[in-house]
Amino acid sequence: MSVIHPRAASTESCEPVPFIDLVAQYQTIKEEVKSAVDRCFESQTFILGDEVAALETEIATYCDSQFAIGCASGTDALILALLAAGVKPGDEVITSPFTFFASAGAIHRIGAIPVLVDIEPHSFNLDPEKVEQAITSRTAAIMPVHIFGQCAEMEPLWRMSAAHDIPIIEDSAQAIGAEYRGRRTGVLGTIGCFSFFPTKNLGGAGDGGIMTTDDPEIAARLKRLRVHGDLGGYNHVEVGFNSRLDALQAAVLRVKLRHLDAWTEGRARNAERYCELIEANGLSDVVKVPTILPDRRHVFNQFTTRVVGGQREKIMKSLKEKQIGCAVYYPIPLHLQKCFAYLGYQPGDLPEAERACAEVMSLPIYTELPASHLERVVEGICMALGRQSNLVFPKAVAQLQRRAA
């Protein structure tokens, strides 16, 4: 019987490992995208129109919602959704402090008050118990953020929504295709909000967003609000926004939507490989891999680890010196951002969010990430910690050993 020995990865390669590589993705769909863009130029229809309508239908089908309404960005999706749900100036909206700025920024922009509550340490998502404690007579909406591509714990939020007659606005900017108990984001609340920023799992060739809902009245209002509150024929029944989705964006997104599930599976495979290698190389005492919760489909918009023991900056500095991509999402929680000082939060008020900001480190996860690059990331972490790397996929070695036997 031959013996399979774990191989040591070469430390000689200096090929950069980008945090994300959109060029690699484009190369796989170049001709499809060019054809879609040419179709738009041939029609000379660039704002809304048939391409946007088709994308809306396809996204609604993908999310299993009755309606999907395109808009100009993920931020606009949140703003429009809050307004369509009836949130008014002075109302309170409960959301997470551990998220991209737009979540709370959209609440502030319409004159409402962001109420920031702490997160669960294992998922980085809203802690339902903290949400319940924060509900008051002024609470007009709850905005869970499905951070990094994994759904928040929705069942207790549903109970609160029903008990207090409070709508749920899903911030699904990072989570298209994510599932909770077999249902996809976008139908887990009153309105779902998605971003098509180019680095998202479903990213456009610029800004774009979309909202999903099963409520026909809300859908009609969202359609009005994105075009200055116009019912049609210059009949403006309320003051809305100029937040229309470009046909070019819709055409590109329709191409990419056909590949989304395959890309998501690729991200999941890379996540599994990271988990195997981090454990096999004895890094689990320092680098804590993401927790995948039961009854979820995690789509890994980011592969976000926790680095404990104060080692994060050391590791990131070493990785960057080796041209290995890594990033921190997010270094400052929203309750401690200068622009939200008026809310009155102090350091220590939301300890789990603050601890997450001090520990998180995201690694490259995109579908086209070569195995050699993934290994080089883990090797780089080993080197940063002064440890010997043993870079081999344990499952692959076990399979080879069984075949050899």
C-alpha cells in the first residue's frame, strides 16, 4: 500500500492573492454580458423598460416573492422600503450596530431614529432578546441585517412583529439566495432590500438595488416612490425620489443571476476548505471560523473569522506584506460613529458589537479563487503566527488514502 504524505505548500510563490477578483468572474461570462449590453444599445432603452421588468420578474421568482421593484442602489432600497412601510420622522427603527453604514444611515435620512441593539456573538446578527427589550410605543420597524450572507434568527422577530404590529424590513444587501428554514431572504419580512454593488454575490456593473414584497399596496407605493411619487402621466401623489434602475445594469444582472447558485456553491466549497485547513494547521485557537447555524443556507458574501488574543493586526500586517488580501468588516460599530454621537451611545454599551469590530477578519472567498491561493492564505496566517504550515485538504487526502488501500 502506498502512503500519501501531507505536502508542504511552497513559500516561493509571490503571486498576489486579491481579496476579490471581478475580472476572473467576468472572463467566465464575457460573451453573455457583451450580448446583453449590445441588446440594450440596439434598443436604446436605458432607464427602466423591458430589461428592468424582466429582471424584476426573475428576482421575484428567485426569492419566491410576489413583487420585485428595482431601484438605483441598495441604500435607496432601504430608504424607499422604510417610507413604503410607513416609517415617519421621529419614529424609531431597531437595527444592528454591526453592519455597513447604510443600514442606520437610511433610517436617519428619512428623519427616523436608529435604535441600535447588540448582536449575537456566534452569528454577528441581531440578538432577538435585545430587540424585544428595545421595543417602545415609538418603534415603527425592525431592520435585521443578514450579515455576511447568513440569515438572522427570524422566528422571534416574527412573533414580535405580529404582537406589536411592527413591519420587518430585511437588509439583505449581502444575502441574496440565503435561506432560513427553507425560505429565501426577501420574503422573511414585510420588504426585502438587496444591493447590486459590484462586489456583492450578485453584483452589477455599477450601483443598483431591488426590493421584494408580497404586499401589492406596498409594491405599488415603491414603484411610485422610485419615480418622484408619480402615478403616471405626471400625476404626483407624493414626493418621491429619482431612484430608477438602469436597463444596462438589469441586463448584466440577468446574465449573472443565471450563474448565481453555482457561484454560491463555489463560495460554500471554499468556506469548507478554509475550515478544514484552519483546523488541520492548528490555527483554531487563534482564528475562529464562521458559525453556520442550523436551518440556514449561508451564501458567504464574506468569509469572516474572529482572530482572538489580540493577534489580528499582526496577522493582517503580515498577509498584506505578502500581497494576500484580507479586510475588516467593520472596524467601528455604528453606535460609536461620530455622526451618530447624538444618539448618546457610549463605549461599552453594546459589547458584542464592539468585540466583533476588534476581532473580525475577512479572507478571500470568491468562487474563482484558485486552490493554490486559498492555501497561500492559510499558509500566510501560519507564517504570521510563526507556525509550520501543513497545507493539504484533509478530506482529499483521506479519499486518496482509501483509493491507495
